[in-house]
Amino acid sequence: MNDQLETDKPVHVFIVAGEESGDQLGARLMRSLKARGDVRFSGVGGHAMEAEGLTSVFPLADIAVMGFVAVIARLRTIVRRVHETVAAALAANPDVLVIIDSPDFTHAVAKRVRAARPELPIVDYVSPSVWAWRPGRARKMRGYVDHLLALLPFEPEAHRRLGGPPCSYVGHPLIERLETLRPAPGERPSIADAEKLEVLVLPGSRRSEVSRLLPVFGDTLPLIEAQAGRPIRFVLPAVAHVAPLIREAVSQWPVKPEIVEGEAAKYAAFRRAHAAIAASGTVTLELALSGVPMVVAYKVSWLESQVRHFLTVSTVTYANLILGENIIPERLQWDCTPEKLAATVLPLLADTPDRRRQTEAFRRLEEAMAIGDDTPSERAARIVAAEITRRQ
């Protein structure tokens, strides 16, 4: 597979992200593509992609919404932005279209561009969760995606089984941050030696999930403190845009965690922590790679909860999916109560089989996610370059 973009003119990449994490992935991909030749970009992105040279068709905030209810509320704007993006892509006449995550938006763009320009290669960066629900999407994607770049190691086999497009595991961006996630010697005292055990409280990064989980977490901490039998320090890393909501809620809690903000403070807390209560999502993978045993909690609206009837997997936690077994316990929806959360965390605060089972599995997780000396963005850029060369 050719590493370089060997063409007699600048390569034009039209790249479309739909929210913040996609913007970060897009920026790293842009950097790696620029290292391979003369490339110019157009499309849709946020601050990170704009810093790499993209002028976005419109502000990313217009479409950066998640969840059924939020999407429905912004549906008219999203539909209008889909048509504007398609028009911009066709007018740009690029050499490749790269869509990044946010399938409700980016796939709508890809389908329309494919219909108008069937010869244009289309690469999708981040697989939809076809392995969890609506598996029929995989086969449909073959009609408008030429190559799929997967963040999770089991996804290529899932797409092969489901009849999806060609799919390559390029690596999760978190594997580039292992040195940030791993504790230095002495940074995380052993359970036996710690004067205080540190427990992370992670209610999520979206206002909807934070609002639902904070009352439950507020009632959980006193139960843990009362039954742990030793001093506990609770630490709550807060994302900036929900920090005011969190501070207001925590001010009423009987047991108040220390609230920290900023990425550096968050990862420092991860490296010290002995256990965690965490909202379902990417943060659970961060905790696992940091070696922090946890219980996963999640509550959603009634409408969103109905999706569970269509799930084809027995877990929603990434580490469990990668390992192929339910190592990390989950307390979801009606099962997400203070009593059950506390009862699940407490065995993790001593040298117990429950704790050892998770920490031993986390070592296997890192091996399963390894990709060698390349970075994920370098692998992704190599495949994008190959798709351009193949079509040319």
C-alpha cells in the first residue's frame, strides 16, 4: 500500500466531521495526509480541523448533537446542512470524500454524493455500531463506502460477517496516549499502602447524561464512604461545558467530591485512582487502559431506552466488547441505583477476586488494541492515500 500521495497536482480531500471527537480525529488525519504529499482540504469541521487548514462550510455546533431527542429537536437544521454539505462537496470536485463518525449526518452526505459522483472514492472513519444494533446497516454501507476505518479491533470481522464494506482496524486514538494514562512508579499507591483510597466519579460529558446520573451518584457516595471501612477521597473530573451544572448539584451532596477541570488534571486523577464509577462511553476505555477497576452506570430517556430491545450484544462497555467477555460490571437504566452501584464498587476497594479479574483483563486489553509502531492517524492516512491512487 502506497504511503505517499504521488500525483502531478495537489490532492483535494473533502472531509466531513459531525462533532468534537470527529473534529479531533479529522485534524490528526489531516496532519498525516499533509506529511504524505501536497494536499488541500475543504469540508465541515471544528476548531482542530480549522487549525490544520480547513475552512468549514458552516459552524460544527450547528450539527453537533447526540441522542434521539436532541437530533429530532434540530432536525430541520441538520437536513439543511446535509444538502449544503453535499452541494459544497460536488462543487469542490475533490479526489476523495472522507466522512468521520456521526453517521446520522455524514452517511446522509455520503449517500447523496455517491449518487451524484459514483466514481468518487468515499472513506468512512469510525464504524457505526452495527455490531450492537441495526446490523443491516453494514450491508447498506457497501453502496456508498469504499473503505471503512475502524477504531476497535473486532470491527473488521463484524463487517465481514455482516456483509459490510472493506474494513481495516487502524487503532483507537487512545493508544497514542498510553504514557499519559499509565501511572508512574509510586503515583498510584497500592490498595494496601494507600492512606486514602481514591475513587473517580465520572457522570459523563453531555448535559442530558450528567443531569440523569448526578442525583444517583450523589446518593451513592455516602453509602460507599459508610461501608468502605477506611478513608476515601472522591474526585470528579468535569468537562468545562458541564462544570457549572456539576458544581451546582454537588454543592447539595452530603459527601462532596473534589472537582477538577482540564485534561491534565483529569489524567493525573486517573493515574492516582483505585476505582471509578463511570458513565458508559469512551471514558471507560480510558479507565481500562489506565488500569482503574470500575462499575459502568447509565441512564437515558424512555425513548432512548427502547433501543435496548434491538441490541444484539450483551454489553455496552467498549473494553468488554474488545475482550469478548463481560469483565466490567454494568448498572444500566432501572438497575442504576445508589445501592447497586455502591455494592458493586465496594469489592473493588480491596484485594478481591473482583478487583483482580478487572486488572488482569486490562493487560490483555492493551495487547488486543496494539497496532505496532504506526499511529492510528498514520494508518488511516495510508488507506486514504491508497483509495485515491486506486481510483486514479
